Amino acid sequence: MADLNQLKQKYAPVIAAIQSFAEYGATLDAVDLDGEKLHIKASVPSKVVLERVWDFIKQCDPAYSDLHHEIATTGGDEQPYTIKSGDNLSKVSKLFYGDANKYPQIAKANGIDNPDKIQVGQQINLPVLT
């Protein structure tokens, strides 16, 4: 029989990732057993956040054979984001893509000529990156 606590520990980075996007609208609705698999039911605000959660799933187990997931996207492809004090595009890139070096793609998608010249309160949209 599957051990719920053992599976929760294995997929803890996935659960933490979903919870870390709560301020952007992600919700973790259930973490329980579905037969021999860990069942995670959640919603995320965009395809950008969904792709980030998938990164964590694949890091935990590329086959994810012991995971039953129901992760719904409640918004569109892009993730809206408001620049906060202390932000730079590298930091935002690291949070949403797991790679700080994707900041030029964020800048380009938002028509930002100089990535070092962003302002607190500025609204940007984070695109799905391939």
C-alpha cells in the first residue's frame, strides 16, 4: 500500500511550488491518496505557472508514475506581473522560469528596451517560453 507521507515528501517541491504562487492566484485544493498514487488537485493562474509546476514534477520523478495530478489553469497563457521593490527582470525570470537568464525574452515581450530600467508598479506580462 502506498505511503501518503512518503509520497508527500517525494513531491514536496511540487506542493511548495504551487503554494509559492498563491499570491498570483494558485490554489492547492487536495493532496491525498488515489489508490497507489499521490493525488494533487490544484489550480494555477496561467500556462506560465503551469509550466513551472511541471518543471518541479519532472525534477521529482520524470515518469511521475506514482502521481495523479489535476492541475487546472484558470487564466490564459501569459502571467501578469507587477514589478515590486527590489525586483529586476532576472529575479522575475528565475521565479517564473527557473532560469534568471531568460530576462531578455521578458524584456522583448514587453517592449522594454533597457531591462535595467523597470519601475516599481510597472505591469508586465510574462510569456510562455519555449
